[in-house]
Amino acid sequence: MKIHEVIVVEGEHDATRLKELFDVETIITNGSAISKETLSLIQQVNNKRGVIVFCDPDYPGEQIRKKIMAVVPHAMHAFLRKEDAIDQQKNKVGIEHASDEALIKALEYVVTFDLADNTLSWNEYLEFPFIGNKEARKDICEQLNIGYCNAKTLFKRLNMLSLSYHDIVNLLGDNDE
């Protein structure tokens, strides 16, 4: 899924985590010490493509949001619940610790997916039980002989196969018999 907007994150680990799920470009603030140059870049990119501010759900993350909002007051914002962003073992909070499902949920209403060539839209895809359900993905992948994959890759592969919403409904219906 290619995201049209550029997502502003705090660090490299956040950017890497998002790129595991999405085809996305990011701007890294390098924490709360965000430079004037980075703020200028965010402003310029927002004027061309739009930006989504996606900071950690903690005090430094809120401070970064405020700095960006002072320069780009109409930027879009994605939010992650603190309980969805905690690494229990290290007791750290961050986007990089969130599950695929939590990240998708945080972004699904603020991003614009470039889906012009797709036969299956992201909203249609969300109606199926593939996100957070390994068994459902495994079943459809086996049925189509496309190899097991995560939710993002499955979406891409279904579109590569030019399968429509109705095609998938029919395939899932065949599994129920």
C-alpha cells in the first residue's frame, strides 16, 4: 500500500517500522531537538503532498507535535494509544513497538492510499478477516497458491492478481463449504 502523504516520525526505528507495513516516505525529526531545517522541510512537503504527524504517545511526542503545529497548523495527525505502543520487556513507549494492527488502525483514517491501479480498495480489504488473523490469511494464501504473507503483502498480492471484492467473497464462500 503506497501512502501518498509523507509521515513525520521521531526516529529511524519508527520510520523502519512503518516501512515494514507500508510503501511510505518519512521525515525523521530526530526527537524533540527538531531543527529549523527539518521544520522547513515539513512545511514544504506539506504544501506539495501533505504530511501526517505520527509521534510517540508520550510527553516528548506531544512537544514535537506542538513545534510542528506552530509551522504547519493544518497538518494531519495520527495517534497511537499508549497501551498499544509499549514494549513490555524494555518498558519503553514508541511507534516502533506497536503491532501491525495498531499502526494500521492509527493511520487508516488520515492517509490517502494511491490505489488507482488496484482492483480491490483498502476499505474493501478491511471488510475481510485478514488483518490480525493469521489463519484467515493462511487459508486464502493456500487457496490462491501465493505463499503465506502478512496483511500488507496479501493486499498487494490480491491486487497483483487483479482480484475484486466479489472474487474474494466467492473464494471465502468456497472455504465455508
